[in-house]
Amino acid sequence: MTHVFSLQAACAGSQAFSVGVPLPKGQFFLGQSFGLITQSGEEVAAQISVKSLWQDKSVRWCLIKGYSETSHFDDQSKLADYYLNTRKANTTRKINCALVHDQHILLKSAKVELAVSSTQFLNIRQHTNSKQGLHIRPLLSFSNNQYTSQLTHSQQLTRHSASGQALFSELEQTFSVGDKYSSKSLNIELKFVLDHAHNTLDINLTAHNPQAIVQKGGQWDLGNENSLHLREFGLVIEMPNASLYCSSERSNTTELKAFDYWNLSTDNSGGDNWQSKNHVNHEGKVDIGERGALLIERANDSTHSYRLDRPNPLIYLKNRQQTLEVAIEKLWQKFPIQIRAGEGELSINFAGANESAAVELQPGEKKSHKLRLCFDSTAFENKDNENKASDQAISEQEDHVANASAREVTVKPNTELFSDSNAIPWLKTPETGSALANIIELGLSGKQHFFAKREALDEYGWRNFGDLYADHEAANHSGDDIFVSHYNNQYDPLFGFLKQWLLSGNDNWKTLADDLYDHIVNIDIYHTEQDKKEYNGGLFWHTDHYVEAETATHRTYSKRQQTGVYEDHAGGGGPGSHHCYTSGLALYYHLSGCEKAKAAVLQLTTWISYFFEGDGTVLGTLLQYRNKAIVRNPLNGKYPLDRGVANYVNALLDSFDVSANKEYMENASSVILNTFSADDDIADRNFGDIENTWYYIVFMQSVAKFLWRCESDYGISQDYFNIKRAFMHYASYIAKHEQVYLHNSDKLEYPNDTWTAQDLRKVQVLKVAIGYAENDELREQMQDKINEIQRFVEKKLSQSEEKEYTRILALLMQNANDDFHLYHQHVESANIGEPTLSLSYQTKAFSPVLAAWHFLKQYSIRREFKHLFIRFPQLRGK
């Protein structure tokens, strides 16, 4: 049996968990039946889903979802270890708890049956033996309060344990909601998960504006004509004859009190910087009333109102049949929100109070929220439900009160399993106490740790929460006001956070990763198919350098920003290839099983593929030729040696990782071989011009990852040998000629310690290359360069005042060599002689004749006009 993870309880009793784990090649195979057991051999109610395979058809990644064993959490300070093993195949007939019935889908748990309409948006009715069941209906108004809705996607399933026990019922729906009086539409994405054992329903609500922005000089300000304005977005829960019990805060001493009416409304974080410029509206103004949330409570004909900084409420509805607890995830963190309860009805509006300004949803943007409903038919038994005026408090600590927000445990990954499985490149347990590990730890413990940065910028509100403060941009800012700059996942801190969580087991890293992931997939990606293809589905850059975000929010360029603030300052544009980061999303998919993460990886790869390859139209090809310095040259098939191509290769590798589609690896081979070769005269690359050529090191990292992928999983082709020779050609140059960047500070526009952190990329490349070196002299040369750079970086950053900047920490979390042990062991077996060919595929040399023939074969007048209309909206009257 294999130790896969440990769990730490949030509260006593059985609790739900979900985690993805990698497995070593050849240990567990597709077709086997798997079980999860405790250290003492007890079987755990869990589903093990195979998510990807090694080439020998053994399991590479699996997702484990289930319930912890109750007996393990008598002492909540202890960890309980869980193990994976094979078991006899289940022969029990599985019960489907997500059923299509007439015009609705039935979701069933142990004690709850819910009918979700398959034709009407967010219409849920509880099936009961009486008329006391609840009804959920939508709360929505945008542009105009009259709309039509149409179901565009639906998928339901039941997840079972290895023994056939029903665990969760899941339903996904997407509705296209149209405004009756305009051409604008809104997509609503819904996901329902009904926990079979605990009778809890998770509801995920996402509003998506699928329109493209009306472009104005490549600037992306609030107030665009294609923005949608939400006055109401949420749901209403009707529960007949229900009494209301609430508390504004959760704690060990929380008391629930009965109310006739309860109203909580907040439009800010309640933090010290609640009026930060981060919250400007389309006019560039911060329109927030008072600090914190306003709470109005009415009981016994007496009304009280007061303010709370950061409420974390408990809300219960109770009638004769059941009790319902409602818990809202990230309530104040993703403001605005208004909760109104009374007379058997609970309304939750994620667009804030009706009298406040409408929430602007920018074109291509998503707004996502989650809440949990916990049904309990036994809670409050023997209590007088009708006596609303009773002053009797109901303690949260009583055994019969279920706390819906404490239904999940903390997962502690088995670091050795993750490093030994070789499912993540070069992941090894770091040396504790090393200089760079200590700096990385400042991300959680330093004066400017990531949670403190969040407070400094007040990175709160539904659009901001989860993003990181680009505090390095404020280095030269003078004045006492806040310099607003957003990081938008530059250098993939999502991957860095997940990596540090796996290496350390500290759950704070996972919290940062979860928050950042949510922000990336909803805000940072341009979710439209109606704009130019080089923008559609792309990742927005971080805030433009040395200027504030202004009304561009997280979209880089604003009309309010200064111009000409640095050399070659564009001041406008859109998603670009030099800012495309997919590895964190791919790893998040493996660890969570979240299909949105996988979809994001594939979407970003589609976008960046188009960026470099074009669409094959005449105009598209002409644009390619004009931009041949940054995209594939259509005349010779060559790519520039830069960071964009590095990101392109990396995205292709990550898409293969999440999909197992070999076409992505073949495309990666072709891109690499048309970017560099072993026959290149490196002097022609002019690497002495650091500012314009340093990106080649990032490309070398992507090539190293390609070689690793071939050796660990994909297989060996002739391309592998050609690429490895080219890689070593350039790695030898690095060992002989590269220096730390700051030794040539006169060649740098801004010589700061970001360059020092970038030096670690060279160390990583050399630590991979040293395993391929063919003689002792080259190995010694590479090792000397590794030691030289390593010593400089450790000393310089340890003494640097910049070491806690977000950008430097992001680079360290990914590239710090204390968790990249020498590559010898990994490639040793592959370097006994030459690895044998296992794949027949080989990239063909570029042929202008074949390229022209392919162009003519796919030529289409209709496609030409479509390209013209998208690129020039004035042709279609816009």
C-alpha cells in the first residue's frame, strides 16, 4: 500500500475531502480496482478516479474524493494517514443519485431530494412529504429587468466509493440569458454538488459577459459600451413557515438568536485600507459609503443597526420539517453582497444592495461565487419553532447543530510521494534552512508577506480578490497614498504556491493558490470568442510598468495612465505571448480535478498557437509577415528565440500533460526545432544585448522540460536527439560565457535584484544539462558556473531590501535550486549509451512549396470575410 496523504480535522466527525495525487510508474494500473484505507486497514468511503496514465498504462495521476473516518479525529491536533491499495472489484449495483426526470434533474442524498429545472434558470424545488420544502429561484437583473434564458449545456453524474456507496451527486448547467431589449447576453454557469452523507448542497454561481470589448486604442477601461451592469445577481431561498436564527460572527462562543428580519450589506473589505484607489469606478472615483458592513436586525418589534468590519455570519432557517444552514464562501472578501432574511425567505445578492451602484461586468469577464446549504431534519428538535420572540440562545456548540462551513478537512500531501513519482519536473524535497528557502518563507512570515500585501493594497472585492500586489512597481513611488498595481500571475506564482505547498505541507500556500486560481480563471483570462483571435482567450498582462492600474483594473492599459514612461512604451495593446503561464493551471487541475483548470490550459494554448501560427487567411498571413520578429515567419517557418516562444512550447507541454494528446508534443517538437539547432552560430544571436535577448534562458527551460517529458513519459523520437544536441550546444555557451546579470549592469535599463532572481534560471538549465554532459571537462565547467551563480544569488538576495517583492518571490518559488537536485539520477539510465527510439515521429523540414500548397488547400472566401469583419468592426457597422 502507498501512503498518499494525511488529513487534519476542522471539527469532530466524518468530513469531506478531495485531493489529486501522483503515483510512480508501474505501481497501479488501469483496470485495477483501488481502495483507500487507514493505517489500521479500515476502508474509507472514497472514489478514486484515474486522471492520467504513464505510457505503460499505469496510473500517473488520480483524484481521490470521499469522507474521512470519524474515529480518526477525536484529537483534532493529530494527522491521520491514508493509503492507496488494490482491492477486489466491486460487484454491487451502483445507485444513480443524479437522474433525468421529465423537465428536471433529481439530485438525491441520504435525506434530501432536489428537483433542478432543466429548462428554467436556477429553479430548484425540494421534494418532501409536506408543503414545507424549500424553493430556490434566481435573483437577476441586468441592463433591463426582463430577460429570456436558454439552456446551452448540462451534465450530471453520481460519484461512488470503491464499494459502490454514493458519495456526491453533481450537476453542471449553463444558461444563455438574453436582454429582451438589446442584443447583449449574459452566460450563467451553475454547478451543484449534493453531498450524499452530509446532506449539504454546494452551489457555484458564475456570471459571464461573453461580449468583446469595443476597442479604443488598445485600452481596457471600465465604462465600455459592451459592459453589462448587474443590479441583482444571486438567488432567493423560500422556506415556508420558517423561523430565522442568525449570528453575525462564528466563534467558539457564538450564539444564534431569533429574528423577524435580518439584513447584512457590505460594499468594502472593512480593512484599514478599505478606501483604496484599487476600488475606483469607471469615473476613477472610489464610491464607498462607510467602513465595513451594515447590519440591521429586528426582533420583538425592536430594530437595531450597527456596523461590522468583517462579518462571518451564521444563518439558519427552521420550520417543522427541517433546519437549513446557509454559509457563503469569501463573503466580505468578494464584496459587494447583500443578505436579507425574514418571513420564510432568504435573499442573497452578489451585486450588493439594490440602492447602490450596479456591478459592472467587463467584456470577457466572469464573476464567481459559492455558497453551501446544509440540511438537517433533526436540528432544533423539541424546541418551540413558533416562538420567535423567545430570547433563548441556540448554541453553535450543541451536537445537533451542523456547521456547514466546517465540513472539510485540511489535506497534508505526502511530499516523498510527489517527489518520487516524477510526475512534476525535478520536484525534490529542499534542504531546510538554505538561504533561498529562508527567503521564500518570507512569503508567509516576512513583514511584507503575501497576506500583508493583500491588506496593503486592499486586494479585495470580487474582481480583485486572489490577485497579488505588484509591489515592486511602487519602489519609486513617492507620497503616502497607495500605488495600485496588479501582478496577474507573472512568472506563474500559482505554480510556485502549489509547489511550496507540496514541499512544505503548509496550508497557507494552498490558500494563496486557491485564491489566485479563482482570480486567474475568472478575471485574468479574456473569455470571449468575438474579438480578434490574437486576443480571444488570452491572458491579460500585469499592470503596465511604472504606472497605476487606474480604470483598466486587471487589464494592463488605461486611458488615464501616463505615456512614454519607459523606452518603447506602447501604452496600449492586449494579451501577448510573453505573458502566458499554464503550468500552475495544469498542476491545479491534477491536484483538484477541476475541469475549469484543464479548460483554461487548453484555451490558453489555443490562443497562443494562433498568436504564432495565424489563421491561414491572406490578411492573417500578411500580418504574420509584418510581425515576423515576434511570430512564426511564414516564408521560412522560423520562430524568434524569445520568451513568447518559450511560453508557447511550455503551453503545448502542459496541454499534453492534461489531455494526453500527442499532437501537442509533436507541435512542441516542431516549434523547438524551428527556433534553434546544434548548428547555430551563437555569436549571431548577440546575447551580449541582455535587455533584448535574455529570454533565451526561459526558452532553454522549456526545452529542458520537453526533454524531461520525453524521458519520463512521452517517449524518445529522432526529434529528442536533435533537440538535446541543440540544448547542449547552448548550455555549453552558458557554462563558458554567461555571467550574473548585474556584472553587466551598464547594459541594463533598470539594474535591480529582479535580475539576480532571474539568474537562477541559468542554474536550473545547467543542472539539467550537466546530466547530459559527455565529458568531465564540460561537467566541471558547468558545475563551476552553477556554484558561481548560486553563491552570488544567495549572498545578494539575502542582503537585498527587495527580496520580499512579489516578483522576486515568484521567481524564487519556481527556480530556487534548493528544490532542484542535480539531474544525474533522473537521466542516468537514459544516458547509458543513447536512449533507444520508441517513437517513429520526426519533424519535417520546412518547405515553402508544401506551405503554399497547404495554404491553397484550406483557402476559403468565407473565412477571409470573417477575418475582415472581426478585425475591422466598422465593416459591420460597429
